[in-house]
Amino acid sequence: MRAFITGANRGLGLELTRQYLERGDQVFAACRQPAAATELQTLKQQYADRLVLLPLDVTSAASIDAAVATTQEHTEALDVLINNAGVYPHAGSGDDHQRLGQLTHDDAMETMQVNAIGPLLVSQALLPLLRAGRKGRILSISSGQGSLTWKATGDPYHYSASKAALNMYMRSLAAEIGHMGLISVLVDPGWMRTEMGGEHATQEPADSARGIIRLAEQLHTEENGSFVTWQGQAVPW
């Protein structure tokens, strides 16, 4: 298995990287500053032959191109892409930046670029490698916050909107890449105890990662374009 994971330096991305490596798979772990990612560097020492660390800013076309070029130097194909990189501006700060009256253009643009547009462009750039792989799959980490059906609060405006936009982008992508034999799904990983999720969250990243890896392996063609939890249960749009 050859997996490409964005936002691999912490939380869910780091757990996914660790678990794929423990299984014996090859991992391309991407984040903005891999040199400063202590835990990734430790994994690199342990799995030097199967872990490739890549600098990647999903909001930069040049950065995406460079990451793809480096990946092509190490492999002719990918089997799984997990779009995990995401932001939640001011998470854990107690600030009201995603509430009415405190909303800003800069926060909105950053959140949309990283959480929605970035994953689409990364997926587009890696399509040739995924088409060359075995049953190429794209799993994009969404959120129950992106469900229009479940939305019953104002806050968080930007994060919720960005995940709803991600859902639309990846469902659109699914409609096209299904004809190529590829699969694109959205995954709600649960409320996890991470820097973004906070200490009151109920879900361990290791459990979500385990479920997502299992989900990736068991995906069938008819599930292309679906929105599910890390346990494979349908999430309403």
C-alpha cells in the first residue's frame, strides 16, 4: 500500500502515518514544515526506507507541484490519498472569531483555502499517480460541522462552511473519477482529542485512524461520492 497523507505532523494525520507504517506500508507524509515536526522525524528514523517526508502548503500551487514531483521520484503510483490538512482559526483560544460580529475576511479566506480548495487541488495533482495505483481511493477528512442537515448553530461560521464546500468539491470529483475506476469519499472522523478538537473531545485520534484505514481498504465502487463516519455510517448532507 502506498499512501499520501496531508497534515501529517500532528493529531489524526500523525496517527494515520504511524499506523500505516506499522502495517508495513509506504507513506508520503506531507505538512508545512516537516523539519520542525519532531514526531514525524522520529518516525523517519525508525522507518527510513518507507517514510518520505514532504513539505506541502496546500494553498500554494508551487508547493503542490513540488510535492508531486518528489513523490514521483519515489514511486510510480499511489493507492490512497488522505486529505487531512485543515485549520480552525483561533481554535482553543476562547476567542469569538467565528461568531457573528467577529467574522473577518482573512479568517474566512484562510479556512476556505486550506479546508476546501487545497484538498481539491492536491487531489487533482495526484490523480495520475492514483490512476496508476491499485483501486485508487481519495478520503477527505470532513466533519459533522459540514452537514447542512445537522447545522443548528451559527458558530463556527467559517469552519462549517469550509467543510460543506469540501463535501461539494469531493462529491463533484467523485462523479468524474468514478469513470476512471477511482473512489472519492468524505469522512467525519469524530470529535477528537487533538490540538484542534481540544481536551474535552471524546474520541482518540488512534481509534479514528484505525477506522479510517479499515474504511479505505473496504471501499466499494457504489460508495463513491458518499459521506460517512470513521465507522462507515452514513452522514446526512
